[in-house]
Amino acid sequence: MKSEWLTIGLLVDEFESRISKFIDAESFVVSSGTAGLHCAYAVIGLNPGDEIISTPLTFVATHSTAMAFGAKIVFGDVKQTTGNLDPGLVEKLITENTKAITVVDYAGHPADLASFRDIADKYNLYLIEDAAHSFGAKYRGKSIGGIADLTIFSFFPTKNITTGEGGAVASLNPDLLDKARKFARHGLVRNSTKFKMKPDGPWHQEVQS
Ligand SMILES: *Cc1c(COP(=O)(O)O)cnc(C)c1O
């Protein structure tokens, strides 16, 4: 508030680079965890009729953001010990329309990511991790954020850290992350090295997607 810049500015750049360092994966911030999930489903090319396998034990945004693209949510069940999606029950839910598995790290306890990674790779599916509860958590020594194809954090006041409203998207896949960042920023490109047209002034910017 005391600087002369509100929203997407230098402090946001710094926050993003500190998050990326902390979780050891590239990331960018968004206005909410819900916005992050929306980005994730957009960049995997979710279309009407596609199916997302997920957990029934979560907040509505995990699924409403996929339904906004016309996707069908196929529910698995959770393990009694963790409240997390049970990988053993997921394989039989996969059809030719399945596009992704979206896990939730319930109450901060990471989902069984190794098993879900194996299933996702075997059937060529995306693994999306709704990590709204698990910023700062580790899975087998590795920080949450660098394991699933796309990981979403929320900084809503009820989560591990808060920015009032806010969220982040992380990935180890630079191509997916770049697409997600572009989607979050209206497809706008302001980096002159990435321009496709000849700039016609200092305010030149391009909507490339
Ligand atoms: C809070 C939450 C979200 C949504 O995050 P917002 O920042 O409130 O939009 C999504 N998924 C889960 C599991 C959550 O707990």
C-alpha cells in the first residue's frame, strides 16, 4: 500500500521468485486458488465430454473450475487413514475420455503422488494437484509444487499462509507453466524479445493467445 504500485508489480515478482525458491519449482501467482485451477484446466485443453477423476472430499472449486469447461467429474473414494483419494480405486474409473486425475492434499497431507504419477504416465493423463492445504508440505523429501504436472496453491485466509485473496500455480514443465501464466495474464506479452510484430511505441504489447 505504501509503494506506488498495487497488484502485478515488483513485489509480486519478488513473491513469485521466493515461492519458486522455497518449493524448488517454477511458479506464478494468481488472484485465488480457484483462478489457479481455472488456469490448469485451460492449459491441459479440457473440453466438453472430457472426464476428470477426483476426490469427493474437497472444496467445490476443485471441480467447478473443470465443469466450467464442460468436463464431467468422476468420483473415486478416499482412504480412511488420510482422507486422500485412494489410488487403488482409480484405475477402474479410467475411460477413453479421461483427461486428468486431480488429487487434493487433504488437510495438508500430500496425496499418494508416486502411485498417481505411475497411473497418469501409464494412461497418458495429466496429474493435477490441488495443494490449497499443503503449501510447505513435503512428499518423500520433495516440496509440493514440483511433483504433479500442475500444482495449485491458495492463499485464502483459512490456508497455511495468506495474502487476503491469492493463489499460485507451480510446475516443473516450463511449457505448461508458460501457457498457464499466459492464460492468467490474458494472453498478453510485454517482453520485447517475444514480440511477433514490430513495436510501434513504448506501450506496445501483444495478445498472443
Ligand atoms: C480453498 C480451496 C480452494 C480454492 O481456493 P481460493 O483461493 O479460495 O479460491 C480450492 N481447493 C481447495 C481444496 C481449497 O481448500
